[in-house]
Amino acid sequence: MSMMGCATPEGTARYGERFRDSAASDHFRHAQNLWLSSIGIGTYLGNWDETTDRRYIDAVARTIELGANVVDTAINYRFQRSERSIGQALRRLISEEAKFARDELVICTKGGYLPFDGAPPTDARRYVEDTFVHKGVANFSDIVAGSHCMTPAYLQNQLNESLANLGLSCIDVYYIHNPETQLQEVSHEEFDDRLQIAFERLEQNVAEGKIKHYGVATWNGFRVPTNAPGYHSLERMVGLAREVGGRDHNFRFIQLPFNLAMPEALVTYNQTLQGTRVTVLEAAHTLGLTVVASASLLQGKVAFGIPEAIRGPLGSLSTEAQTAIQFVRSTPGINTALIGMSRRAHVEENLQLTRVPPVSLEDYGRLFEQGAK
Ligand SMILES: NC(=O)c1ccc[n+]([C@@H]2O[C@H](COP(=O)([O-])OP(=O)(O)OC[C@H]3O[C@@H](n4cnc5c(N)ncnc54)[C@H](OP(=O)(O)O)[C@@H]3O)[C@@H](O)[C@H]2O)c1
């Protein structure tokens, strides 16, 4: 039995109320008529084994217990095991223990990469043939770079699989995963056509109640210069969404990497809004989209050796990881900093930040002055 429903304004506000006495101001942020925590759990890294499954089930449950209601995954993470682990954590918290309700939580996943099923198959081509080609889900000609597909039929199949893995009737944010991968093989014109029919299908799924919002989760697309082959224009993407969904289209989230070593979203003027150069964070704000940061710790690498000139303005926090996360969640325009956490100890360390307000704009500015010295 699926857990029914999705995140709602009332449910996410109720979740915030649970932490009224402990959560710092601006830990919960109002976005797309929901209350989202400034920290979310990601589930990308880790082995495809039962030990890691058990760790993620525990880490996701502990994250929700400690005050973060944003959970991020993708169907291909750990060969579908991350989605299934999240499904188990949710079942425990919602159905078995009745500690939380479905409408309090914002569950996000992605489709685009061809996922294996639990473990890598011995013959990958045969697996793709059996799972996708023979079933009419996708042809080899639909697959780009040997790994990526975003045709409407394929995304529909993947969305249905994600719902089953997560045990949900509705996903709050469904991202097309790294769409820039398509630009390795197709022109920008062809890419726009593909994205538009993908958005059209996602709008249909919103109408059917299978997803609440959709978006794109990118790695390079919003960070690279305008003339780079994998560049994405957010204004253009929103234009495509408006063409298929009207002014009230549901393309409302973007995800991009942002951390102390990858600050491009804040500092690179690679987007255009009605002819004016802006950053992607400014473009998203003006276009009414919510930005979620991935890789907040640069996959664990920026949790070590942060200089005092950066630690000070960020509040001289107890640990390097907390400092790195504080940078991301304090950045104007970033709603939620995702941190991959498969270990309870990391959840408990990082979630201490729910009690700490993000740094003021003044301190944030000081960070750049000092960092420049
Ligand atoms: N293109 C995309 O769509 C895209 C790309 C990358 C990431 N994402 C999303 O963003 C999420 C976050 O990114 P990420 O997982 O790649 O990288 P990350 O959050 O930058 O780093 C995760 C790594 O940091 C470790 N860690 C967590 N807390 C720590 C602490 N307090 N001290 C030391 N190490 C700590 C984790 O270890 P443990 O696992 O051992 O706890 C894990 O190895 C992903 O999980 C995924 O959901 C999306």
C-alpha cells in the first residue's frame, strides 16, 4: 500500500511547529507555499549493500526526527537502493510508528539516467534491452551517452518506478536528472524540443496527482559560461514550461552544486533576464523558482581544512562540516543545502545547525572581503 498524499502548506507548517522551541529563525523557509528546512538529506554516495541500506534508513529517519523535512534522491542512486531505503524509513516513521505524517515531508527524486536494479548486471546491454527496449519504454536511439534518456515514455516509466520504490502515491519534486548530458549529442534546438515534451508529460503527471512540482537537477548546466556546450538558460527553460503549463506551470525547482569550492551560482553572471546579465540565483528568484544546493560538502572534501578567515565570519562553529554547510544555507537565494549523510553521527553533527540561524548578510559579505585578502 502506498503512503498517500504529498507535502502541503498545513503539513509542512505543522512540521515546523514541532521544532518551535529549538529551531533557529529562518531554518524553515517558505517556498512554493510549503515550509522547507534549510538543510536536507541527500542519498547519492555509498555502496550498494545491505549495510549501507540500513545506515540510510536510520539516517533518513534521524534527519526527519531532528528537524529537516527535505529528502533528496534519484532512481539511479546506489542502483535504486537509496529510493528503497527512503521508502523503508518513511514507512517506519509514517505507517508503523505514526510519528510523522506524509504531508509534513518534502520528498524529491530524479529520473534520466538508466538505473540498474539493486546491483550491476553481468551484461549491461542485455539488461537495457530486457528492461527498456523490449518493453517499449525506450529505444537505443533514445539513449544519449550510453546512459541518459528523457523521452516522455521513459520518464513516465521511471516516475512510476520511483513511486513504487518510495512507497508513495505522489512525489513532491520530480527532477529531470542532469539534462545537460543530452547536449553531449544533440543541438540546443533539439534539446529544447526534448525538454519541452518532457515538461509536457510532467505537467500531465501533476494534473494526475503523481507529482506536485518538477524541475531540473544539474551538475554543469547552470555553472558554465554561456558558450559552453552544456550550458542551460533558465529563462529559456521557464519559457518552455510556460508554453506547456501556462503561467501557473509547475516547473518550480532547480538543483545545482554549491559549496565553498563551487560558488558559481552566486558569482557567475551567466544568465540573462530580458537582456540583463544576472546570476542563476537571481534568475531563479525573479522567475519564481526555488534553488536547492547539492554537494554542499563537495562530496566530503570541503569538510576539512577551512581557513580561519572563512570560519570566523561563518560563526566559528564547532566543526568544519558545520562551517561548510553554514556557508551554503546562509547564501541568499539558496533555500535548502543538501548533505549526503549515510551515518547517524554525521546527521547528528550536521543537524545541530537547525538551532543556529544562518549568518547575517553583513557577516556573509565579510566572508568575501576576508576571503579576498
Ligand atoms: N546532479 C545532481 O543531481 C546531484 C549531484 C550531486 C549530488 N546531488 C544530491 O545532493 C546530495 C548531496 O551531495 P553529495 O552527497 O554528492 O555530497 P556532499 O553532501 O557534499 O557530501 C557527502 C559526503 O560527506 C560526508 N559527510 C556528511 N557529513 C559529514 C560530516 N559532518 N563530517 C565529515 N563528512 C561528512 C558523507 O559521509 P556519510 O555518507 O558517511 O555520512 C558523504 O560521504 C546528494 O546526496 C544528492 O542527493 C545531486
